[in-house]
Amino acid sequence: MHTRFPGFQGLTSPVTELAFPLAFLFFFSCTRKTSPVIPETCSTRVDFQQCVQPIFNAHCVGCHGNNGGLSLRSGEALQNLVGIPSRCDPGMLRVRPGDPEQSLLYLKITDAPGKCGSRMPPTGSALTDQEITLIQNWIQSL
Ligand code: HEC
């Protein structure tokens, strides 16, 4: 009497009933937290699309997507960051070209004292040193 998936009648033991949701959860919990693979060339030349956007895709767009706030999605992140005043600290730019220390984006990913609001990402682990250095180099190169 435990035929919850009528299409899988031969398979409905408690084990197989759990296997599908578990595999699903496992897949997502892994892919969501994995750092992106950064191309080798990023250590010499930080191309925004190749080197920085994948970091946003992996760690930021879940919140900074299509909800009316700061969008960090591909094709939108750059124009929403560079030279744009911050919402939570209007005296500061999100990204000040050439100056990571005066860029709210950088202060937030390094959890610097004096930033407004929370560290980014606010939940889960911080960006790796490699990811932070890439973003720092990118801002410096602007
Ligand atoms: C869990 C949801 C969440 C995630 C994930 C997240 N953010 Fe945020 N972010 C927020 C919220 C909420 C705010 C507004 C409050 C604040 O500034 O602390 C914010 C604010 C910001 C701001 C300031 C915008 C402004 O104009 O003041 C920046 C920059 C930022 N996030 C960058 C990032 C980056 C880069 C990542 C990925 C490394 C990231 N965030 C991941 C929720 C998130």
C-alpha cells in the first residue's frame, strides 16, 4: 500500500523512495557551494567575463538576481558595479576603478571593518583567497 510513485511500482521500497530526493539534494548542495574553475590566464590578465563573472554566478546571483536589488547576473553586473554609488553607503562607490580599498564590493567580500551592512556572501563560507585576489586585481586593472 505504499505506492506513492504509481509509475515506479516495482521500485517503491523505502530505500528507492528516498534515493531520488537524496540524490537531488546531494547534487544541489555540492554544486551550489563549489568554487568555479578559474582559467589559468586570470593570473596574468583579469578579464571580467572569464575571471570574475563565474565567481558571481557561483556565489552571488542566488540573491543578486532578478529581484529588483543589485543584479550581479552576466550582462548586468559590470554596469551595476563600476562607478555606481552604493545603496547602503551612498558616499561610496560599489567599485571605484583602480582602488579596491575604496570599493564597497571589496570591503564586503573581505569583511573589512567600516563597511556598511554585512559581509558578502552573508551566509555560508567566505570567498576563497584566490577569488578575493582576482576581484582585487580586476578592480586595480580598471
Ligand atoms: C544570501 C543572500 C546574498 C548573497 C548570497 C549575496 N548577497 Fe550581497 N547583499 C545581500 C543583501 C540582503 C544586501 C543588502 C544589505 C547589505 O548591504 O548588507 C546585499 C548587498 C550587497 C552589496 C552592496 C550593494 C549596495 O549598493 O550597497 C554588494 C556590493 C554585494 N551585496 C555583493 C555581493 C557579492 C559580490 C556576493 C557574492 C560573493 C553577494 N553579495 C552574495 C544578500 C546577498
